[in-house]
Amino acid sequence: MTALLEVRGLDVRFAGAAASVVKDVSFDVQPGECIGIVGESGSGKSVTARAVLGLASRTATVRAETLRFDGTDLQAASPRLLRQLRGKEIGFVSQGALVALDPLRTVGREIGDALRLHTDLSPTERRARVLELLAEVGVPEPRVRADQRADQLSGGLRQRAIIASAIALRPRLLIADEPTTALDSTVQAGILDLLESLRAQGTALVLISHDLAVVSRLASTVLVMRGGTVVESGNTARVLGDPQHDYTRQLIAAVPTDRPRGTRLGAAPRPAALSPGAPTAAASSGNSGVMPATIAFEAETPVRPSLTPEFAKDAPFDGATTPAETTDATADVVLEASGLVRRFGSRTAVDDVGFVLRRGRTLGVVGESGSGKTTVARLVLALERADSGTVRVLGERWSESTERERRRLRPRIGAIYQDALSSFDPRWTVGQIIEDALTRGRSRRAGEDAAHLLDRVGLGPELLGRRPRLLSGGQQQRVAIARAIAPRPDIIVCDEPVSSLDVSVQAQVLDLLDDLQASLGISYLFISHDLGVIRHVSDDVLVMRAGAVVEGGNTESVFLRPSHEYTRALLDSAPRLPARAAAT
């Protein structure tokens, strides 16, 4: 059978670069076949996909012995022909759901554009087809969502809208670059079912993903890329179940699924700890309301011991379940929420949520998109005002206070966001961002303390003068962590902090967060849709659905003996690596 897509000896080089970013990549895709491309950030996965589409960049030189789609030479094709092929014959799910949609247009218009340009459907028929597509990719209330803009949707809903746009014309080839990155396990399972059904109907798929379990479910063939080259390829079950290359084994070892709490993922060196005598910022000049911006990070609380495998089987969850060996000091409550309710119009986003977070521990919050996880985070951070209920920080009033009253406690609670880059002022350098956090807005002139703080998160001082957009995704997230720990908080709210990172960088960030918690005694409220990540990082867990907590308790107890059918559905829907790979 003639391949629908033929790629032979693909080479991509950017102007001014010393070497090619993609070198001698070859593969075929048959109708109804799925091939997966995996590798860490910068390995050349996305550039390979964009080269096939003619979207590599104006500064890119693309050469190949063969680059052909259904007999059409893509290297010789005119820009007009490529535009005709894209969307209608070749669909593309682009990476970066948070920024891929036009912020000025509704989701319905975004999806309807492909139908307007390539079909004769009337406006009424296009509207009906858009609603069908949104329902097909699992978007709830498609009529409401179609009239909303991107900023009114969660990351998962944006991702589904992008997929709906890509499949609107039922292309014969679909190139999907991280199509399930921002999706929770149940929605992810639905999208994977949809992609499998498209493949069964004859659609060819090129799946680019850092999620090896997703690739193992869909792809019959996998390519493992590193540094622009393919280091291992072949049958997916063989490559992931019995990897031959060291790099493939390292990728598999970095997957957090089924890795117990407290174990390192082995993907990153421990950041150097600062000694008690490390340089500190100048002491406060007598103003007792302003603390010195010290960064001497010696541990002030006992290091949390490893999580015991023994836990109460049937104890009701009060957010305070603690392993037997935990000391009284680490059992101190640092964050307490009670009866939180938040409504937006007629919709209740958070419904009677309460929990307790203790010093040096991690409380994970998991649930599908729209379950209220991020709204809980915003209530905890006092970025939203609850309609009822209370939040207490370090035993003091928080949610009921005015912002002026909260100012004194603000440095004690930090945040790390899903989209690190968008959380930075684009005009500032890394040094300015860190110094601003260290001095609480009094200075942006980076000094030795900022350099020491970067070292703490495994980054070098040469990054101080760079702007965040020039850093890799992993570096951006490390800068976000450095900014969060600069005021020496007791609590950090982590809202999907690793969801956009590839598996090896994700492992490094998770290990880093563990190291900082062990040395500084920080407590994390950790929000994620990824069950493997939640199980690996959390001491206790809350499972949310439709704004309410449906189950909670010790993490291992909940994961091994879930009592609620929704929790069981989440666990059952999560894709998993082949058994031998998971044990590698």
C-alpha cells in the first residue's frame, strides 16, 4: 500500500544556527495508521510536524529526499496549494492551547472559519456543525461555549476547541501536537476514543506527545527523538515495553505514574543548598512591618519523613490525615478552608469545599476540567471573593479581611501557575522578576541574592539578564518557582505547574519541588488533572466534581481503594504504559 505521507531524510535548519535542528528523519504514515513522536523539549518533534505542513518558519531551510502527501511533493508545492491542503486534507492540532485561540473572537467563529472557507454550508448550517463538533470533543454546554472567548474557558476547554477546529473538515491526515496535554483523564479518554474512531475510519495520525502512556494507546509505531535525530524507533509495544536506547529508558523512568511519594524520578540533579552563612539582602531599616529579604534557606522545620505505607482504610476525610510518625511540628495547620461557595450567575463553581493543609505536606486537588479546582485556588489566594465560607492562613483571618489587612500575610502564601510565561511581565528580565519578589517590590536591580536564588532552583546566573520568552519551558517554570519561594512563604499554591512540560522536564520540576519542601518545610496545595503526578507528589488528596469534593483522604488509600464511582472512573480512564515499561 502506498503511504499517505512519506518523509525521507528530512533536515531543517534555521538561519544563523550552527547545526540542523532536525536531521535525517524518515517515516511513512499509511491511511488509518498512527505513528507517535516522543522526546523532550527541543528534540525536534514540533519542528518536524511544522516542516511537513510548510509552517516551519520563514527563517527555516527545509530539505528532504522525499516529502510527499498523497503523491503531492510538499517541497515543490506553492504557498496557495499548501493553504488548500491545510485544514481540508491535513488537520493540525497546535501546541499551546492557552495561547492558540484568537482572544478577540468567539470559539464558534474560530471553529466555523474552516467550514466557511472550505464548504458551501449556510451560516445556520455552520452553526449547527460547530455545536456538533464541540459536543463530539466533549465540551459541555456547547451553545454557551460557542459564544465565549478563549479567556472565558479553562485550559482543557480551549484544548478541546482546538481539536474541534482541526477535525471540522474530516482531514485525511491529522497532525496532533500535544493534543491531550491540558485534559483531565476522563476527557482525555474521550478524545483518545475520538482519535481512535477517526483512525478506524481511515484518518492517518501523527501524534506528538510527551505523554508516553497516550502514545502507547494510540500509536502502532513510535519514533524517539533527541537533539533533532531519531535515536530509537519501531513497534510501540516493543520500544516502550523493552527500550534499547539509554535515552528511551530515561524518558520512561521519568514518568511519575506508580512512583511512590518521596521517591526521586531521577531526571535532575539536586539543586545546591545554600549554607546558613549565605549572603542575604540588607536588613530592614527599622521598619518592623517589612521583613528582611533574606535567602539563607536553612531548614527551619523538621524535614518531613517518608510517607508510611500504612494508612487508615475507612477514616473520614477532614483534610488532616497524618502518617503516624509525623511530628507535632509538621502537623501544624498552615491553611484551613471551611464551607467555601463561589457562584457565577446561576452556576455554582465551588460548592461547600473545606480542607486542612499542614506544615511540610502536600494536599493534591484533582478533578476534570470545570470541576472548580482553579476557582478553589483563587479563593485561597484571595484573588476571588467567596460568596460564603472562610479561609484562614497560619491561623489568622484571610478571606474576610480587606486587601490592606492581608498585605502583611501576603508574602507567606505564594503561587506557581500553569502558564509561567504569561505570569511574567514581558518587559522585565529574569533578574528583575526575582529581585522584585525578594524585595517585595522595593527594587528590581538584581544582585547576589537573586543569583543565589536561581542557583537554588538549578539555574545559572547567566540567565539573570535574559527575558523569560527566551527561556525553555522548563527554565520558565523554574524561574516561576524561584519567584514563588523568594519571600520564604509557608504555603505555595501550585495550579497545574507541570502540565505543559515534557516528561523529563516535568520530572526535574517535581524533584525540585520535593527538595524545596524537604529543606524549607513549605506546604503545597497542588492542583493537577494528571493522576500520576497527583499520586506522586501528594500526601493527601481531594477529588472534585462539579464544584464539590466527592472524596478525600490519604493519597494511597484513595488511589488503591477509591470509594466514589467518579474517582474509580478517573482512575480507570487514565492511560498507562505497558507493564514492563512502567517497571523499567
